[in-house]
Amino acid sequence: MNPYVTSPRIYNVTLTAADTEYSQAIPAGVSRIRVKPRQNAKIKLSFRPGHSDDEYVTVEAAPAPPYEVDCFTGQVTLYMQSTVAGTVAEIEAWS
């Protein structure tokens, strides 16, 4: 991890309905994000609205490692869905 990141923000996004897209805006100034499902479920993660069902990366539950992105600038929005209703996406954003 970058030794200069100091301020984490935590977002817990409940994906209430199965196969429904939810979003979380990540503010500018964040240099790393980490995403994982809290339950034993998978999350489909996209960076484009309306594409979390066809243009996504699959984020697996533990013991798989979380999905991480480093070194981006500007504000970004994550678009997520799960086939399991009530899945919680845990997002760590570091600045």
C-alpha cells in the first residue's frame, strides 16, 4: 500500500434487490479503492452506468482477495449488482 495514503472512507452499499444496479460515488482525491462482498455472494462491478450486467468484473467473496484499483484521479462512480438480494458491498476508499 502507498505509504502516503492516510484517510480511509468506508461505504457499505446494500444491494437490496437481486439483479438490480446500485451506485456509489467515490469523491475526487481518492487514490485507491478496495471492494468486497460482506456475505458469501458475488458482486458484478462496472464503471459505466447500465453495464453491471454485461461489462463488469466479478468480485468474489472471501477467501478470494478484494478487488482493488490504484492510482486514479478525479471522481468515479461504481455500479454494482448481485444475484443475491441483500448483499452488502464493502468499499474502502483511501486518499
